[in-house]
Amino acid sequence: MITDVLLNKIVADIDGALTHIAIGNGRIPSVSDTKLEGEKIRKVADSYIDQNTIIKELYLDENEGNDLTFTNVGLFGEGATSAIGTGSLMTGGRMDLQKGLKQSVTISLEITVERT
């Protein structure tokens, strides 16, 4: 049995460990990857917690990432900075985004922690 107090601590600890979000044009990350293949953009992730769901977001304005196709996304921690290639890939997945001029986008990743 996990109490609400412990569940909230686990969620907060995971949220604190995932500091940066990156997008790239490489393959989908696998469980053994520590980097994001083809990483193009990385920023400090905006972070929100909704009960036991962690929401991490990356905002690109009209002047960022234009005329690129993004195929993968990752969340980084363990020494990650805004510099590409720093820290460790903690989780990632597939995405399909073609960003054009005069277009702003917000990319959101959600991680839900549940009792089983």
C-alpha cells in the first residue's frame, strides 16, 4: 500500500528530476538510450503537476525551429542544461511535427504515476 503522502512525494521527485525537454529528427528513443538522436532544440521545461500527472511543456515561438521536421522528443535530467548533448535522457517518444514560419507551438508531455 502506498499512501497519498508517498505518492505525492514520488510525483514531486520525478517532476524535479526532469528538467529539460528536447526535440529532434532522429529515431524513436529506446530504453537503453541516454541521448536523443538528431537533437535540434532543447530548453528548460515548463512544469505543472495535476494530482498524480506531471506535465512538461516546450514552447517554440514563430522564430524557432522553422522549416524543420521533428520526429522524436525527450525529457532530460541528471546534469542536463540547455546545451544539446548534456545530461541523461530519462524518457522519450515519437512525434510528428513540421514547423513552418509564423507558427508557434507548444509541445506537451504527460507522465501519470499510478498505484498498481
